[in-house]
Amino acid sequence: MAARRHRCLVVPLTRRSADSLVHNGKPGAQEAQDAHLLPTQIVKPEMFDASEAALIDKNQRLPNGTPLNRTPTWSDSPWSEPGNVRHGWELIRKRYADQPEVLKSFEQWAEKTTLPDMGDATVADWLTAENAPRFIGGLGGSGMSAAMRETQNRLIRAGNPARRAPVSGLMQHAAKPGSRQAMEKAALLVDRVHDDGDLRGVVMSNRVLGGGDGSYSARPRETFAQIGVRADSPYPLNTTLHEIGHHLRLELLRKHPGLVGDVAEAAGNSEAAALIKKLRFNTRELLADNELFCRAYAQFIAEESGDPEALREIADMRDGADRFYVFDTADWPRIRGAMRILLSKKGWLRT
Ligand SMILES: [Zn+2]
């Protein structure tokens, strides 16, 4: 028997149109049109505040679990690529084939107009498909080229205190240029903040297990642990630091499980954790001790190293859809205190 299909539509509305729909009981012609609804469609507006909306957007799921199934291109337009507003030259040329003078003036403009934060790249470069990976994979979230990052890493390394077994020395780099240097920078920031013992080596690559921005795996029989960070991660430092946190946590747990637990507990008593609980989203993963610990660790290295890029990532996350991944200023002293006690007891932090 063929299943009868039930179609539901989730449409974001402004408060004004939602209020008017609630007030009238069913949509009038104008409201229906504003909300892209047919007058016969059932209207059940639900109001969310900005942080709830950010979380819904991030997870592409309503709090009751309904997936949003957002269309992959902007407004289903044929000319944009999934997850990208970039048009290709081919489509642009086809579209303006009968208006050569319009196309010509656009081409001239695109040739000489450079893009902010993309070096000397022009709009024309950006529209050329072969050039796109440069921007998607090469620069990470910061707009810095691999060469700029190399230079910066050299300076950080030179300024770091001498470490017996620095985390940056454990890394085998297999990631793409740009991403590779960002991951290396994250390890150098760790070295700036604390000492460490004899740890297993780590292969750093862009191969991510699962659906997130980064992953960590450590198989008992393998010589190396694996850290993967997506080449286009918007927060390459934070993601790498989070995964390094997983690596270090395994070592810290062996002698100080109680103190590792104290960090997770302090992180679990935060506003960020309360928001996750309130929205009941993915609580099992996001409120797990090891994840709370690693989010605290990533923020700890950013704050203690004082690195402007790492701090900007935290600020950007706090302002946007990723705010539950970082801890508020009011919660931070307790989490930082627990982390300092742990690292001091381990002998990794000289006070
Ligand atoms: Zn994690």
C-alpha cells in the first residue's frame, strides 16, 4: 500500500506577521502571501527568542525534533551552489547572453574589484570555479594565507617558553596548506600556556569522522592518535584546541579523574549548559563530561594565551549560533579555576 504523504512547511516569520496570524485565527490573503502560505494551510506560529532561533538554525531542527530540511540552494535558485551564494561564470554568461553590453560591463567591474580579506583576489577570480577552493580550503575562518600563517607561527614558536615535550612536537601534519598552519598554531598556543608529559603522537588531517567540524580518535593498538579538522571550519583554532583537549584529557584522567570531573562539573553549571538543557537539544552529547571538558579546555587556551585570533573566535561564537559552545564571562572564573588546579596538580602549569 502506498503511504500517504503529509507535507509540512516551516516558514520563518517576523513577530508582526505571526501576531497577526494568531490574532486572525486563519491567514488572510495578504498574510498568507507574506508567509508564503496557501490560505488553506494550517497556521500554528510558535515564537522563539534570538538564542533559540540561533540554535534551531544551527541544528536545522525544531525543539520537538522536526527537521527543517532546508532547501540546499538559496531560494532554490538554479545558479547558486549548496551552501554557497557564489554564481558561476557559465550561468552568468548564459543568463545575459542576449544583453552583451550588460555582461561586458559586469565583466569589467568584476575584473577590477577586489574582495575584502581575500588578498588581491577579484570578484572575477571568485566567480571562476577553479579558484574557489583557494578561498574555501586555504584560508580557514581568518582570511590568512598559509604563508602569513607560517610567519606568524615562527614568531609564536620563538616567543614560547622552552617545553620538555611540547604538544606541537607530537604533531604529524597531513592537512591542507592553510588549515595545516592553523592547526599547528593551535598546538603552539597550547605550548605557550602549559607544559606536558610524554604523550602519544597525533596525526593532524582534514579527515573528520562524523558530522561535526572536528574529530578525535585514539585506538589502543595504533601508534598515533588522529585529529581531524575540516579545512573550511569557521573556527579552526577552537576546533583544533577542542580535539587536542580530548587527547590530553585521556592522560589527565589516569591520575586525576576527580579534578577532570571538577572542570566538567563547573562547565556543566554554566549558562551555556543551561541553554542546552532548556532547549533539550542533543543534550546527551553536548552535556557529556568529555565534551564539556574539551569546550572548557579550548576556551582556556584561547583566554590564557591571549592570542587575538583565538579570542576573536570565542567572541564570534558567543555572538552567534555557536554560543552554547563557549562559556559566558560570569561563568568563566569557576571553570578556569578548576582547570588551573587540574593542570597544576599534574605539574603542567607553573604557578
Ligand atoms: Zn569533542
